[in-house]
Amino acid sequence: MSLLTRPRGSSACGASSGAALGPGPARLPAHVDVAVIGGGQAGLTTSWYLRQHDVEHLVLERDRVASSWLRQRWDSFCLVTPNWQCRLPGHGYAGAEPDGFMVKEEIIDYLEAFAGSFAVPLYEGVMVDTVAQDGGSGLVLSTARGEVHADQVVLAVGGYHSPRWSPLAAQLPPTVTQLHSSTYRNPSSLPDGAVLVVGTGQSGAQIAEDLQVAGRDVRLSVGSAPRVARFYRGRDCVAWLEDIGHYDLPVDEHPEGPEVARREPNHYVTGRDGGHDIDLRAHALDGLKLHGRLQQVRGETLSFSGDLRENLDHADATAERIKDTIDQWIEAQGIDAPPEPRYEPVWEPDGDGSAELDLAAAGVRSIVWATGFRSDWSWVEAPGFTRDGYPCHARGVCEVPGLYVLGLPWLYTWGSARFAGVARDAEHVAERIAELARIPEAVSGKSSTRHATRSGASTWGQ
Ligand SMILES: Cc1cc2nc3c(=O)[nH]c(=O)nc-3n(C[C@H](O)[C@H](O)[C@H](O)COP(=O)(O)OP(=O)(O)OC[C@H]3O[C@@H](n4cnc5c(N)ncnc54)[C@H](O)[C@@H]3O)c2cc1C
């Protein structure tokens, strides 16, 4: 049996090809020291650190490297975080635009190049159906290619498992095309006519802009997500916040506590065309029609909460508070940064956003639900995991010895689910794995540290 270490950059993993998966072996090894589930940035980064510790492992990916970027992002998607924050270990962003924002294909290429940089021991096309304790001190993974017993397991399956749909979706007439933001691709893939986007987290705000830029008639149901300015006083706000140490703040020290931090919607802003604010008031001046939060569906008639003003004000206030923090930092550090006038609202709604919308009269033929994602841990049978709850862990180390989780929003810091912070978490978890692996009796009664070759092909499982 040979381990699949598919050469990176081959057509089988081409970013734009959509990619046939490598065949992989018919059966997986019956035992591995460490199984990493997920071939996204978290799984690959874990593999990189495990190699540093010479811990033998496998990465099992149900689809292909960077699959969530390829399959769950729209065509014009680009990073919201600046490229310099892409700091995977040994593979920091090295392109020409550190202050720019990679587009979808570039992000996939970046991850593929990372995977190729250390020949990750990866099996693509392997879905792990369940993970359970094996009755001893290890865990057992079930897959269509056989059971795999692992001394330790890292769940690196991201935090955005299944689309969250509003129950209101089921009440809409079948004449309206409905899709979730994760399956939205581009304006021309929607039926002609007006589009309603529901939700103003990062996806909703950017998709509404994508549609509006394409000349579509767009309505947006505005929620309570905050926003952040792109640039302030001569720099990207992300750069200021990095200097201030915001991205190093452990979740336990978050002023609102871990529970709130982990549930908070992301601040909306964009990296599109070099980066700019998403100011919904400015978009309204250009024709975007804004509503309050969607509340009720009766046939073809939608009603909204009267919270539009409040939601716009809240988003602006958050952006201004972040500027206050930056101002204080600049002053305290004696930094010479050009002053900048503060934001003045450029538009006010006529009403409170609660006016009813008759879909047929307004010509709305499609709705994009940008309502976020749910967790699904139903396939992990272990204490500390509930079906759609947040797993119980301390900096990624779970209750069950040898079980770990990575890549969740605010797992440890703001950047845990982002390129910015995943390496710090993976390094920590890999150290714990290596420690446990070095204790001979601790894991399946045997020493687990063997020598995976650094050249690429593993010497085992063959
Ligand atoms: C709209 C949007 C915008 C974003 N913008 C940014 C940004 O600007 N900057 C940034 O740094 N981050 C951004 N993120 C966050 C980032 O995309 C994700 O958090 C990131 O993909 C997390 O990486 P991951 O490796 O943890 O998870 P994923 O990339 O989701 O990888 C998990 C992998 O696990 C695989 N998998 C899942 N279940 C199984 C199983 N049972 N068996 C085998 N394989 C399995 C999946 O196929 C997938 O490939 C954004 C996210 C969204 C939704």
C-alpha cells in the first residue's frame, strides 16, 4: 500500500481545475500514531509541526487541499485580512503585495504551495465518518477505506460545518430561488430580477456589494454585525490592531469573555480592489435598498424589524471605537501618523426599516441567506462533544487524552480560525502531541515517535 503524497502543482490539485482527486489506497493503515482530520490550513499546519517533532502521522481529507476555499467561496472572493497576515510556518506570504488581499485562486495556490513545501503525508478523498474512543487509550476512525486506530487525533475540520438556514426559508414561495452564501458564486448565476441578501456579516455585506457592482437590483436585510474601517491614519486598521496586540489577546482575557467572543459576528469590510470600507449608507446612496432584520414571511410578503437605524448606527459606532483605540495607541507611542477626519454618516433611512416587502411587486426572484454556519460534531463520539455545541477544550486540547481540535473561531486568539493565528495554535497542539507520544505507556502502551522522512514519501504504511 502506498501513501499518497501527490506532487503539489500537479493538475490533480490545480486551483482552477476543480481537480480530480488522487486515487489513494484501497485501504488505510490499520494503525497510525496520529491522525489529522482535515486538509485545510489547520490540518496542514499541524502536519508541518508534527514533522518538526518527527511524529509520524497521516492527514485525512474528505475532498482536497483547500477545499473550503474552493467550494464555499464566491468567484470574486478575496481575503479580508491583508496578505502579510498569511504566516503559515516556513511559508509566509512572499508575493508582491503584502498589503494586498489574495483572491480565491491565489489563496488556493498559496495553500497548495504550503502543502508541497514539506510533502505532507496526505490522503485526499477520505471522509472520516466517525471518531470514537477505542476502548483502550486510543481512538478509532471509521472510513470507507477501513477502520484506522490512532493513538492521537486532531480534528482540523474548521468551524463552519453546515449552512445555517433561517426557518423562514421554508415559508417562502417556490417561485423564489434560495441559496446559502456558501453556494453563491456570482451575480449571473442568479435568476434575473431583484435579489434580497439576508445578513450583514462578512459574507452578506460582501455578496450584496458583489451584486450591486454587477448592476443588480439589491435589497439587504441588515443585522447587528459590526463593521471596521479598512484604513485609518495612513495604515490598514489590521496593521494598527496588530501593533496594539489585539491579535495576541487570549480568549480568556477577552473583555466580554470566551462565550461572547466565539459567537460574535465578524466585522464587515472588504479587501476587494485593494481594500475599502463597506459603508452600507454609501451603498444606499447608490441604490442598495436596506431593510431591518427579517422577521416574518406571509406568502409573498416579508416583514422586517424596525431596527435598521440602530443596526447602522451600531456598525458605525464600532468602527469609530476601533479608531479611538488606534488614536490612543498613536498618542501613547508618539507615532507620527497623519490625522484623519472621523466618519460622518452620508445617508439616513427614511423610516426604521420595517416597511413590508412584497416580493412579486419588487421583482425579487432570489434570496441569498448569509446567515452563517452551524457546527456539526455528531460524528465525534467523545466526552466534551455535543452535536452542534462548542467542543470542550483548553487551547485545543480536549477532555479525552489524545484528542485535539483546531481552527475554530477564537479557539485561543482572534486569529485561530484565520491564516494569522492558526500556526500558534497548531504549534501548541503539536507540542502536546509530541509530549504524549514520548511517554511510552501513555499512548497504547508503546512509544510512538518514529521517523517520518523529511524528503516527502513516508517510509511506513507501504
Ligand atoms: C466568508 C468567509 C471569509 C473569510 N475570510 C477570511 C480571511 O480574510 N482571512 C482568513 O485568514 N480567514 C478567513 N476566513 C476563515 C477561513 O476561511 C476559515 O476559518 C478557514 O478555512 C479555516 O481553516 P481550517 O483548516 O480550520 O478549516 P477548513 O478550511 O474548513 O478545512 C477543513 C477541512 O476538513 C475537511 N473535512 C471536514 N470534515 C471532514 C471529515 N469528516 N473527514 C475528512 N475531512 C474532513 C474539509 O473538507 C476541509 O478541507 C473566512 C471564512 C469565511 C466563511
